[in-house]
Amino acid sequence: MNVTVRPFGAHAILLDWPAAIDESTHQEILAVNAAIQTAYTEVLVETVITYHAIAVYLKETASLAQCVSQLENFVRKNHSVPVAKGRVVIIPVCYDACFALDIADVAAKSNLTNETLINLHAAPLYPIYFLGFLPGFPYLGGLDKRLHTPRQETPRLQIAAGSIGIGGSQTGIYPSNSPGGWNIIGKTPIKLFDVNGDLPNLLKAGDCIKFRSISVLEFDKITQEIHNGSYQLKINEL
Amino acid sequence: MIRVLKSGLWSSIQDNGRFGYRSIGVPVSGVMDAHSAALANKLIGNPVNTAIIEFTAMGPELFFEKSAVIAITGAEFKVMMNGAEKPLNTLIYIETGAILNFTAPKKGWRGYLAIQGGFDSDVVLGSKSMYQGITNKSRIEKDDIIKVGAPSEILKTEIVPSNPLNFESKNIEVYMGPEYGILDAEIKEKLDKNTFSIHQNSNRMATQINGLGEVQFDAILTAPVQPGTVQLTPSGTLLILMSDAQTTGGYPRIFQLTKHSLNSLAQKRPNEQIVFKIVR
């Protein structure tokens, strides 16, 4: 594995793969991250993964130099640790203009009809590389090139939780109300992040997302079912 | 119980932070000046991770419905109980029905109020630290009722020497960050030689520093960041990430503050000056 290991402040270590967004790096990172979780429980606070890095946050009592040299050896070993098999989480999305504030704009810029845009957006399996930026925000790969659209020049002050956006070559879901500069092309009634739930986050790195186009009527129905606690999220095996 | 008569500029309940959830994008949060917060807790015999009230620039006004033992540390606020001045960095016995308030700090920017028994507020994802979207409230507001816990774990009150931070020093000690190497010699020299001033758009998320001028560099792929990470933005603004920092970011990470300097920085006010000192 082509990994550099170096201190990141006095109580953290950064493991860097070559800077790229690709699936094989992602799989290596998932495997090494899982291995670190089991091998370093005594010194570990937590880890954070991104496209090409793992930040290993250590307890203040841990010896940084010792952990750096241990991790250097550790990443040279082959970690074919079986990572928990990812899931495909089906996210219902309403692409109706009442939620999709920028869909007409994005369609015009891409020379597509709304219908083609929706089909292109709902077709792929989007791998979740990691969560960051906001609690529960998934960084997704796999957006069709025809849908790449520059961010808005002036970010909106408030984007509603559940909004689906396109920013440059990325697509994503806002888990909570927040300011943001992405072009909004739809909205999901599903809660991605809920501190009162059994698990705060619905999605995790290694899962995939598949969007399913729904009508306004179905959006309202699902919203009601979520409110009643009767909604069953569809999750498939990868 | 404590009734909040005035909130102050920005007051919130904080402990040492929320750990174990950064991988799903939840910031650590927690006290900005951990040194002063720990001192306050030690003074009254609380475990050091006990939740305290952190207040900024302008303290709150609090009505104590019951007597209490507190300690106030951090910035040099003038502490008044029913109009009589009380000392910092030592025990204060609060009478039933007393009103506590503060005048602006002579030095420093953030104060810490610890109470025997701690504050009995909601624990969300393992921490009482207030943060928008995680806890019900992101800050303490007028008319809030703050419950005080029973001192479950009574430690012997430690007689600690008053050891507040040195507010005078401009020095902020930093390690080289992951992207320090991509900077050209001219920027490195400015970072080494220049004095920078704290911008007023600074908060619990980031301390903002201007004064480098526009810089050219390649964007980086979104990567891990932590409190104390110094990000360089294309406009030349430096963002020194603080307690409420996001967990990942896309700007070059040029420095990483030492923990001590992070505490010192939390006490710097807008327009105060700092210089970076690289340590190895």
C-alpha cells in the first residue's frame, strides 16, 4: 500500500494515500480503518476517514512517536480484513419544482430535459466515501458527467434538510437546515441524521445510495408515515 | 436552580467535548480554553470534565434560587454578587437569592463558571456540550432555567495555585501542517515574520485571521481537520479551527496549533495580535 504516515499535531496521526477519488483507495481505507479500530483500542479516541486519508485521533496519554512507527509497520501489512458488507440505501426523492429550486436551471445548463436529468440522477449507485461537513452529510461518488454543474455564486442562507443538491462534480443530501451553495434538484422526506434515533446517522461510509423518484403525493405520504413511525426504509444488500 | 436574567454575548454549557462521532461529521465542541475550564472545576473539587458555563466578552446575569459553591476562571472579568466584587480563580460562596453578573474583561475574552455538582443538562451523544443541531439549544438564553446537579462525586477540593493563562503573549505555537510543504517561500516568510490580527468574524467554529493577501495554490481534496488546524483560503484569510470545527475541510492545512496555544487563542479578542512560532 502506498501510504504515508505522519503526525498531525501532538495527539493525532494522518495516513495519506495518493490524492484521488477512486474505489480501490476507498476499499483499502475501509479495511485499514476497520483494522485500526480493533488493533489500537487502548490508545485510540476515534478515526475520521476521507477520500484518501485516515486521521487517527489518539488519547493524550499515548506516545505519538511510538504510534507513528507502529502504524508505519501496520499499513505495510496486507489488511484483507473483511469489512462489513456495504448496503444499498434507497432514498426516495421528489424532483418536483416545488422542492427542486434549481432543477430547471441545471437542466438548461446541461442541455437536458427535466425528465432526462431525473433519470440520469436516479440511475447510478452512489458510493458513500465518508461523512463530514455537517453531521450525517455523505460525500458521494458517481455523479454522471452530464450533470456536473458549477456551484451557485452566492450561497443560499438556508437550504432545507433533505434537499438534494449538485455542486460541481458532486451530488449530496443536506441532512439538516444549513446555508449552502449547491444547486437544489430535489428533496427527500427521509431523515439522514437524528440525534434521538437509535443510531444518529442513517448512512455510513462503505454504503451506497440509490435515489428513487417519487411524486409530491408520495412525498407527503412518506412524511406522514415517518411521523407515525410506520415507514419502512428500503435497504438492499450490495 | 439558576435563572438566566441576561444571556451575555454568547454563553453556553460545555464539557470537554463530544468524542466518538467525528466519523459521522459531528464536531467535537467542548470548552475553548480547556486550561481555564479545568482550573475552575479543580478549584471546587469537580471532576475536570464536568460541564461548565463558558461566556464570551460580556458575561451573563444569573439569579441563584439556591446557595451554591462556584469558581470563575479565564478572562479577567469583574465578578459581582449582589453588587459586591468577588475574586476570580478561587471559591465563591453564593447566597440563596443572589444575583451574579460581570463587567467587561480587562484581559482575555472567555470566562468559565464551574459549580459544585455541575450543571444538570441533557447529555446528547455522550456530551453536554451545546451545539446547534445536536443539543436542543446552541446557547444559553434569557429566561432559561439551568438545573444544578447533586455533587455525586465529591472530590476533595484541590487547593490549586491560581494559574491563569498568560494573556499578554502574542506567541501562538504551531506544528507544520500536512500542506505546509506546498507553500512558496514568500508565504512561508510572511507566516514567519508577520504579525496578524484577529478578525471580528471569529467564533467557536474558527478564529479568522487576515493579512496574507491573495494567494495562489491548488485546491486539495476534502481531508480531515481538527480543532487547531490552520486552513489557508484563496483570499489569504487564515481560518484557525476551534472547538466547533467541522470534521473535514477542503483548504490546505498549513499549521496545527499546540493544545496550549489553542487555549491562549481562545482568549484573544478581535484586533488583538498574534505571531506564529513553529515548533517541532
